[in-house]
Amino acid sequence: MTTEPLGWAELFQDRYTGTDSMLPFLSAAQLLAADAKVVLDVGCGRGGAVDTSQPRPLNDLRGPGRTVIGIDVDEAGEQNPAVDEFRLIGPDLRWPIDDGSVDLAFSDWTLEHVEDPQAFVDELHRVLRPGGAFVARTVSRYSPLSVAARLVPNDRHARVLKRLRHDREALDVFPTAYRMNGEKALAQLLDGRFEWSVAHRTGMTQYLLAWPRLARTVAAVEPRLPKAWQMALVVLARKR
């Protein structure tokens, strides 16, 4: 009889299964990846959030008969342990991927950094096959966290984040733009070419863990805020 725990540990932790964005985003990505042969990690980064000590990290979409390609503007993406192949995005920002070759594309905490949303969506539409899907998690531009971040110059973000999240390395902090991080902006970009939906989820407490009393207060208040003010957006889109 096996003694291995069944399922992801996060399924049994209240702070994830309540209103947090982790399970909706990664569960959708894993579910769609099960039927995909080519998966594209857009803005893959170096994979600092991939917990390689676990036998099956939630954010590792690799599997038998499936190729995960990571793309990024930063060469650090070569270090990502959850991709089978890395390709560097050049100065023209064209994705180094063939037309219509991708079954599933996903992005985790990347959309907030996109400077040209229309070009991003044009490339997404180009590389996805008809019926192919896109899953993304990003921060809402209207959340208190985003509003505060926009008051801090980009060159100081790494210093501030290090105080809020001790596990956040400076090399994983990039300039933010917040140009495709609300329902109105997404509608302008996706309507017509995609079927799509967006879910609003909480998550501000992860930046307040150094102040437990404040974190508990925010955890109680954030789910009651207007949806757009909650921290995270989980975007699901399928190419028509």
C-alpha cells in the first residue's frame, strides 16, 4: 500500500482554497495541458517559483508526449527547470514560435509588465492554433497593491519588494506597465478573436506576512472589496 500523499498540498490549505488565485490559475493550466502537445510559457523567467524539491510542482506543466517551450526577453529563462526548451525573444518582440503551432499558452505574473498589449495579443493569436487556449494570472491595476506600486518608481521596486517578500530576488523584479490588467482593457484586446473570461481573486496578504496582525485584517477585508480591487486576475481565453 502506498503512503504517498494524494493530490497537491495546496488543496488542503485554507489560504489557497478560499479566494486565492493559485489554484484557479494552476488547476486550469494543468487541466488544459493534459490535452496539449505543445505548451508555451510566455515570460517564463528563470523559474524561481518552481519548487524542484516536490515530485510534481504545481507550476510544472511538463508531461509525457508534451513539449513545454519557454520564451522571454531575458536570457535567464534558460535556467527555468520547468521548460523543455527555451527561446529568446529578440528586440523586435516577435515570439520565436511558428504560426498556429501552440495548443496552450500560459503566463504567470507577466501581463503587468507588457508595454505593448496589442502586439502581445497579436503574437498570442498568431502562435495559437484554432481552438488553442491561453491562461494567465496577473495583478489587477485597480488593486491597492497596484495603486501603491505605481507611486513607486520602477527602479525602486526591487528594494520595496524585498521588504515585503523576503523570498523575492531582485533579478526577478521587472518594470511594470499595467496596460492590460483590467476587464475593459482585456475586452478591447480579446473580443472578436477569443472566447474569454476573467475571475477576480485575492492575494494581498502574501505581501504582508511580516506583519501578521495586518495580514489577518487584510485577509478578512479583501474578499469584501469590489472585485476589481482584489489583487489578482485569472484570465482564460480560447482562440476562435
